Amino acid sequence: MTEFDDIVGDRMPPNDIEAEQAVLGGMLLSTDAISRAMEIVAAGDFFRPAHQMIFDAITDLHTRGEKVDVLVVNTELSKRGEALRCGGPAHLFGLTEKIPVAANTGYYAKRVKDVAILRRLTEIGTSISELGYAGAGEIGEIVEDAREFMASVDATPVDADALVDTGQVFQELVEDLDAPADVSGLVPMPWSDLAHVLPGLKPGQMMLIGARPGAGKSIAAADIARHASMKHQIGTVMFSLEMTRREMGMRIAAAEGSIDVGRMSKKKMTSDDWDRLARVKERFDSAPFWMADDFSIGLSHIRAHLSRLTRRHKVGLVLIDYLQLMSPGGKAENRQIEVSAMSRGLKKLAGEFGVAMVVLSQLNRESTKRADKRPQLSDLRESGSLEQDADVVLMLHREDLQEEDSPRSGEVDLLLEKNRGGKPKVTVTCAFQGHYSRIVDMAGTGWGQ
């Protein structure tokens, strides 16, 4: 069948052949372009059957970890008996000239996807018209059939194993209860006293860390990240919307090497500081730790980054610093609805990628107006559904932020306000070592010493 067999009446279905050629050309030139395209389009989104075959060949080779270029793809198509139908190597070479730079592949892939949806809508419109003209069956059934047609537009594939009966649920429960406790899949907490009540975070769980500015929430997040990646070799991704990767790297190096972060930022390091920095280099090199300092990142960007990264690496922990700085990606009636949508989206991403999600959040000023200035769940800024979405809520409180002469100077309280499935309302006091950009156990025996 040729592309012209799909003509409806005297009109061609929506298509953009040049965009399809650009996508395939980019994929033939760049491995990263293949990953970007696979995140956006599927073979069925291409209008020309030959383009569907070429896309399938490229993605199959990529999935198998094999090299992708014009000659390899042509060989793969030959094995399938499709090389001649796809124009042979001359046509494949021609595709590579259809895109200015491979980095634009994502743009053209989005165009191919959009046109495919329009094409699907025209097909559905025809099918619904036929239902109406036929008039066969009950009206309710006809309407339901029409709804099913519409629901199929750009539908997410349904997991066949998503629906299970209660018998299977009970059997899985018994097997889980009978098995010995397993903490191997947890992202552990770096503070010993907190770990007694919160051993770690499970895949799919979301932890919210709330604090007023300057209380140390970014430092706490960095502690969790380096403990997971450098001590336990757990794949960790940190998205910062207020610090550059240089600033993040400096803080983590200071914490790991016990180096004064003030001297580092002023470039006035001593010879001992340089020796300490050299000793932590191996930990940086071997840690499965990735950082992104995109100040306008949103849910779609995070999903794309994780989709690309998890195809090559095992990731167990994702951190967002911080929620209120994220790009909402759309208009909402008010800020509370925007923040709630982003919170729910991050929780869904945790489940989708099987990672623990640590999200930082600012608190409103209400806590500073109370006699007892310790933060509460109600202080979550633009809270909406934050508390409901989170499995764990940890808040930070430092008395010396309000009272410079406080007898508790250098201490930070970790308030476990919510702990789904565990003991909540627990307070753990740790030492706040701001000069080293870290929080450690009060006894001085913590892992970060």
C-alpha cells in the first residue's frame, strides 16, 4: 500500500513527510537523537509505511545496544526483506541530509506526533459518522462506541497486569509478610537517629522536606543524595532550580572533605584544603550521581531526562530543589492548583520510574508569627495537596535563625511530621555544620564526619 491509498475522498490525510524524513535523518546521525525520538513518537505515527519500517529497524538496533548508521540499518532492513521497499542505502543517505543538525530531532518528532494525532482524529471522525449513519443497535451502545473511539486518541498503552483479583492480592500479601524484612531496596537516611524510625524510602515514595529560607533544606537534600550515591552506590539525580552545578559540586565536596565552604567560594583554600579535596576525587568519579541546573525545568523535562537516563543506568533516587520554582507547564486558576498539579505529577513520576522522590518545599511565614516557631504541616507554602501526595514529610527547624544568642546554636531539629506506614511526630536533633555544608549526628559519629 502506498501513501496515496489512504486518501479519503479528494483529500489527503494530515501528514508531514519532511518532518518524518528529518526525524529519521537525525536518528541515523546521533544516538542521543534516537533516544529523544523514542520518547516522543512510535512507528505508527509515521505516515509513510517505508518510514515506519526504517524507524522500527533503528529502534530495534538501538534497543539491542548495536551501532546505528546507514549501512547497518540497510543491512537490518535487508534481513527483514524490506530494504528495496525503503529505497536502499541511497535513500537512507538522503535522509541524513534532511535535518540541519541532529539536535533538532526532538522538534521534528513532536511535529510528527502532532500530525499523527490529527490523522487519527480524521479516521475517528469517519468511523463515528459511519456509526451514526448505520444507526444499528441501541443509542446508548452507539454513543459508548463513539466514546471508545475518542479515548483511543494518543492513548497510553494499558498494562494488562494492572487489574488483579483480590485472591491474587491476598496471596501476594501473605508471601510478602512471610518473607524476611528486606531493606536492600530502600534509599537510606544519612542520620542515625532518624534512621531508627525511618530506615529509608521505598521506590515510588515521595518525601517532602520543608523549611524556611536558610534553615538548611538544600543541605539536607545534598546529604541524602551523597549518602545514597557515594556510600551506597544508588543512582541519584538532583535537579536544582536555584543553584548552579558548580555551587552544588562545591557544597558536596565541602561536606565530603570537611573543607570550609567559605574558603572554597572565595578561592582562598589552604594546602590542607587541597589535600582534602584530592582525597574525595575518587568518590566523585565513582558515584552514580547526576546533576542538572536547569532553572526553568518542569515535569515534562524531568520525565524526558529520567527516560533517557534510566535506559542506560539504574536510578533509585531523584531530588528536586525546590518545588515552588518549577515551571508549571500550563495555566491554572491559581498558584495553589499549579503547585498541587506539580506535586501530583512528581508523585506519579516516582511510581512510573520506580524511584524515591525527595522534593524540597518552602514554608509560608505563619510559623514565624507563632510563639513556638517550630514549623507545622499547615505551614507548607501554597500547600494544596502537598501533604496528601507525600508519603513522608520532614521539616527543619533551627532556633538560632530567630535568636542569634540561642543556647542551641549549631543545632537543627528534624521534625518527622508524616511517615506513612511508620511512626510520625518524631523529632531528631542533629548538628548543623554550615561551614562544611552538612548536617551530621549530634554524637559526632555520623557517616559524614
